[in-house]
Amino acid sequence: MNIPTISKAQAIAAYGGNAAALARALNVTPSAIYQWPDGPIAEGYALKLRFVLRPEVFGNIPAANDDTPPQGPSPVAGAV
């Protein structure tokens, strides 16, 4: 499954730009957050943010094999 990455900057921004708040949410020290390299965060933290802590910010990812037809207007019977 290809889940889009979350950058350090995005993760901090999801907590109002407060790295200490992000650290509390992830149960790590603020120092740990500051030591992360810029760019994508570790997959475990990204998954926790995406699916547990902040799904309203990072959203759920649709399944790659989702065969659900796109939602749109239904065709009208007899229309030419």
C-alpha cells in the first residue's frame, strides 16, 4: 500500500506550529521532534497521525483496489 508521506513541517503544522504539542501527542520528547531530519517523518509516526490522531487533517487513503464507481449524477432513463 502506498501511503503518502507526512513531512516534519506538515506534522508540526497540524499542531498549530507547536512541536511540543506534537511531541506530547506522539508520546516523545520535544527534543526528539527537533532531531528529526527535515522531510518525511518515520512511517510509524505518519500512520499514527494519519489514522489515529489527526485523520481530519491528513485524511484516510482510499484502497488501491477500490472498485467503487465514481459518484456523480445518474443518467436519466430515456434521455437522448
